[in-house]
Amino acid sequence: MSDDIFDQDVRNVRKTIWFGLPVSLVFLLACYFVGMPEIFGTIDDLVGDSPVVRISVAAFSLFIIIPLILIMIPLSVLKAIPVRWSGVGMLVRLLNINIFIAAAFLILGVPLLTFAQYQYMPRLGYSKCNELRGHPTLWFNDWVKNPEWCVRGKDRAWVLEQAQKR
């Protein structure tokens, strides 16, 4: 009976791996080349005391999503071969733990990071500015050092120009 379930599981993985593996790789590359530069740019702006900072709280979920993908890809391959190695069970448990952590982060972490943003950015001398244009998505917030630079229709480049003039 156990072998039938194992064989069915292998067949199911083999059916979906031809589509899931390339999609996972593309998503991983997109996270790395699109999301991570945004995160590091935000950190660099904060450390460098930039006149304008754009924060995406949702982008910080990449620190959970990328490891999930990195675990899921080899696990799928190992399950499709099939490998009767006890380490696969350990990887499955690790993946399940990471999925739980990711869900907890999305449920608790994103609101907490949003709350922290509204608490600490004013302490760093920034004012929230929803007037600047150029937001990639709705999930981004702009913060400016000088509230006078929060002008409807202007963008981050304009704020940087204004800061250089001072």
C-alpha cells in the first residue's frame, strides 16, 4: 500500500514538474533581478540619508520567498527521480516549516513592518508623501526629508534636484 502511494506521488510530481520547474526558475530570477535591487536601494537610501526614500514593505517578503523556491526546486527534482533517501523527508519538513514561516510573515510581518515604517520614518526626519508620481505599484510609500518637496505630480528625480539646490 505504501509503495502505491509513493508511486502515485512520483507520477504527480512528474506531471507537474515540466511546468512548475521553469516557472519557479523564472520567478526566482525575477525576485533576484527586480525585487532585491529595490530592497537594497531602499536600505542604501536610508543609510545614506537620502532626501527621498521609497519603501515597499511587501518586497521584504522576498527574504522568505527566495529560500522557499530554493528548497522547492531540488525537492521537486528529488521526488520526481524518485529518491528513497531519508534526507528527502527532512527537506519536506524544512519546506513545510518555511511555508509556515512565510505565512506567519505575511500575516504578521507585513503589518508590523508597515507599523514600524510609520513609527520610525518620522523619527529619522522623513514625512510621508503620497503625492509623488512614479510608484511602481500601490504597495510603495514615498518619504521625503522636507515636507515642502511633497508636490503633486512631481517625481523622485525632482525631489533630488530640489535637495541639491539647497
